[in-house]
Amino acid sequence: MTIAIGVSPVAVGEVLAQNAARIAYIDVQRILARSSAGVAAREQLEKDKAAMQREVDGRRTELEKLKEEIEKKGALLSADARKEKTDTLERKVRDLRRLVDDYRAELERKEQGLLQKVLVDVSGVVERVGKQKGFLIIVEKRGAGIIYGSPEADLTDEVIKAFDQEAGKAKK
């Protein structure tokens, strides 16, 4: 005995769509670049970098002056005095190189720290937005290796808006 049940393919598709896992994605780089906290972190890093650059530039100017002095007055100086100035120049060049390396490392540490703080703060916002919208999973666009993602599944702008609103409330 055969029983035929008539089910339209459209109805099956609708049922599957209703029960499908809702997945969304965010672009963390865009959040860092466009959120007020991300922009503030970048501005702070730029200020720190500018201050460090001023220090390095000042020391380079000092080195150039010392080098010019050695070149101009070197013939007039005694061998000991010339050697002393040359040794001083070499020491200051080494010191400057160390300073530049230290500043680079410090900037990297600060950048990682500031960006990590923003990411920790934004993770709570991502969770709230995801729950409000009924998503089961939210992935990071680049980290998940997404080749294509529908714009409707992109929550980045909503997360930025919610994150900025939350940050604004916290400041008040």
C-alpha cells in the first residue's frame, strides 16, 4: 500500500529556512577603525608616536651637529680629542638606535594593549546584539575565512553603533 503525501517544495524550503541556524559576522578591523573607542585608541597611539618622534629627531639633530663639528674641526683637534669626539659620536649613534628599538617595542605594546581593551569591551556588545537579533553564532570575517557573506549577515555597523552608544553612556 502506497500513501502519497503532497508537500510543496516551497513549503519545505520555508520550514528549513525558519529552522536554519542564524549566523552573522563582524569585521573587527572596521570596528577598530570606525568606533569611537577604536579611533580614540589610534589617536592616543599617534600622540605617543609623535612625542617619541620629536625625541628621536632632537637626538638626530644633536648627532648631525657633532658629526659636522668633527668634520670641520677634526684636523685642528689633537688625536686624543678627535678620538674622544668620534667615540662620543659612535656611542650616541648606538644609544639612538637602542632608543628607536625601545620606542618601537613600546608602541607595539601600547597598540596591542589598547586594541585588546577595545576588543574585550566590544565582545560584550557583540554578544548582546547577537542575542537581540537571534543569532546562534557570530564569527569574525577575516578570522573565519569568509569568502562571501551576505550584507544582511554583517552586524559590524550595528555593533559599532551599539558600542559607541554604550561608550557614550559610560562617559556621562
